[in-house]
Amino acid sequence: MMRLLLSLPLIGGLAACSLTPLLKLPPPPVPANFPLSTKPAASAVPASQLGWRAMFGDPRLQRLIELALQHNRDLRLAALNVQAAKEMANVQRAGLLPAVGLAATQTRERALATDGGGRTTRSVSRQAEVNVAVSAFELDLFGRVRAQSDAALARYLASEHGRDAVYIALVGAVAEAYFAQQLAVEQRQLAERMLADWQQSLALARLLKQAEQSSSLDVAQAEAQAALAEAELEARRRAEAQAANALQLLVGGELPGDLPAALPLAGQPVIARLPAGLPSDLLLTRPDLRQAEQMLVAANADIGAARAAFFPQISLTASFGYASSALGGLFAPGHQVWRFAPQLSQPLFQGGRLRAELRLAEVRKSEAVAQYERAIQNAFREVADALAGIATFDRQIAAQQRAQDAAERRLALSRQRYQAGFDGRLELLDAQRQFDTARQAMLALRHEEIANRVALYKSLGGGLGAHAGGSDASVATPAALNPGAGAS
């Protein structure tokens, strides 16, 4: 009997077959090359291998990313989801092996019996048992349990890739929020300078009015421009506060007071040129695409489990032990007992439930294929959009800089002509407005250009590790995010 119990896993392993269909990934539904992509230099480091410390050289931003990876709740939830999926996979994998248990019982029973003369007698019986048992172990002849285990494993791997995708998204989101905050700060500073300029212009207009060298119309125009500049300043202050709130939410707590000083947008050490490679490279570098692939593997395994449900299920229940009415002689050789109870069940009629479950599994696989292809297309578009920005932002910034320089020269000349009496105040006000608009546009354009670099970095799978050549195990590892992850 003991030899039979020990041979059950071998019997199940040898007898098992699989009804899971062979999975063939669909070809990427995108062009073979990215538009506007240039041939990378031989020494260029792929974005997926470029740590975020190397990508973002601003010490203040690096510290903020560190804090976010330690305290952000979304990343912590993603790590907990990985642990939950891992334990679910362990639960499913346990079904491949027999569950062996030890049971020890002792019973004492009082019974009443009546003889032919109507007399009642009482008797007390005792029974002690010790058994090692295998309960309802399914021989996985058609691969149903194996398919369920494979599906759970694929979902676990998908959750790991999902956590990595959240990691990359968080690094990119902190960088974007930081640069948005820096844009708001510089726009507020520029608005303060603009207000000071218009207030100075208003004071001058009032002095000229008192000296009867200008009209009340000039004063009214100056007052209107000063009021507009004041309103603009309040809007910039509100945008700065909202940007700070967004950054604080991503970091996961109040920002410490000992952060390094921020660098201006014009001096941000953000790498501008990243090799895009080929669209097929994204399948290996982007965690969200690998997550979609694993979900497709899981859906395919579900079909195998649904197919196997049509076939007979054989389960074994067996026990071996000792039983005796006296506890002292429980383990005597003559008190050995055993039980072997195989069970065969074959579905006959279930109202079409099994066929519906199979069709449902096939539909969900088709959905997983569509989601996998859509994820590839979205990834391709993100990279292509960022490459379009890389190809055009430099020329746009150069043109905008020329426009700002021309507006500044026009303002200087208009001020000279106004002071010499050749031009009226309207021409000077118009030149001032043009110069202010050009400065604001330059700030916004520099921010857009940096944000485009961040988008390209994320879309190429960069940001998973802090240092080049590998991930940073000291920041936001699954064990750090979930202290109980390694407990058994």
C-alpha cells in the first residue's frame, strides 16, 4: 500500500497529456521601421539599459524619483498584486501533487442493546486510529490541472511585468510633474518681471500725464496692461501650486526641505538622443507588451483546461494506518488498516455549460490577441510621436529663439523712438506685448521639448533601473515594497 501511495505522482506525470492548443504569437501589426528614425551610433546605449540617473542629471529630480519609488502607493499596490498572483500560482501548482495528511482519532461510544427478554444492556466501545491519507488526488490524464497551473503561472509573470510597467510609468510621471512644476515656477517668475515692467510703465505714464506730456488715454492703457499682468501673475501662482500638489501626490508624501536646488529648464541635463532600434525590439524592452503576451499565454492555457473538462476525471483517495480498541496496542502488526477508493466521473449532461465555457475561453483568447496587437500599435505610435518631436523641436526652438530676439530688438528700438517722440505709446505697448508673448512661448516650448525626451525614454522601455546596465536593487524592490513577500 505504501508503495502505491509513493507511486501516485509518477502515475499522474506519465499519464498526463495536454489539450492546450499550440500558441503562435501574431506578427506585430506595425511597419518594420519607425518613421523619422536615424541610425544610432555604435556607442549609443539603448533606452532600456539606460538608468534614470543617467537620463536625468538634475540632483533634485533624482531625489524626488527616489522618494516616489519608496513611498508611491500605486507601485506598492502593483508589488502586492505580484505577491497575490504568485501565491495563486502556487495554489494551482499544488494541485499537481497529492495532498498527504496525517490523522489521529480516538472515539469512545456508549451503546444500548435490547435482548429477546426485553432487557436493556449497556456497552462502551473504544476505538483509536492513526492514518496517513491521500484525499481525492486527481490523475491529470488530460492536462486540466496542468493547464490551470500554466495559466496561473502566466498571470503571475504578467503581474511582474505589470509592476515593472508601473515602475517605468512612475519614473516618467515624476519627471514630467517635476518639469511641469519648474515650468510653472519660471512662468510665475516671468509674470512677476512682466508685472514690474508694466507697473513701471504705468508710473511713467502718470508722471507724463502730470507734466501734461501725455493724455489720459495713455494712462488708461497702462493701467489696463498692469491689471492684465497682475491677473496673469495670479494664474501663474495657481498653476505653480497645482503643479506642486501633483508632484507631492506622486512622491507619496510631503516634500522634504533639504532637496537640492532646481536647475532651470534651459539648463536641464536630460539626454536628447536615444536610439530607437526596430519596432520588434519593443517586444523585449517594454514590460507592458510582455504583460500582454503573458495574458495571451494564460488565455490559451484556459482553452486547454476547458477542453479537458469534457473528458473523464479520475481521482484517488487512499489511506494506510492502524486501528485498535486499546491505545496501548495501536501499532501492533495485526492492527494495520488500509483503504483505496478510486473514483471516475464523466460529464454526461450539464445543459451546455462545458461547451459555453470552452467558447468563452476561445473568445477571451481572441480578446487577448486583440489587446496584444493593440498594445504593440500603441507602443509603436508612442515611439513614432516622440521621434517626430526629436526631429522637429530643435528647429522649432531655434526659430522661436530668433523670433524672441527680434521681438526684443523691436522693443528696444520702439522704446528709443518713443522717447525721441517719433512713435506713439501704442507702438511701444504692442512691442512690449510681443516680447512678453515670445518669452512665454519659449518657456513653454522648452518644456515641451524636455517632456518629449521623457516620453521617448518611457516609450522605449527606459526607467526600470537607476543605473545603466541593470536595475537598481536598492530602490523599490518587491521585497522592500512588501516586507512579508519572502515569508513562508
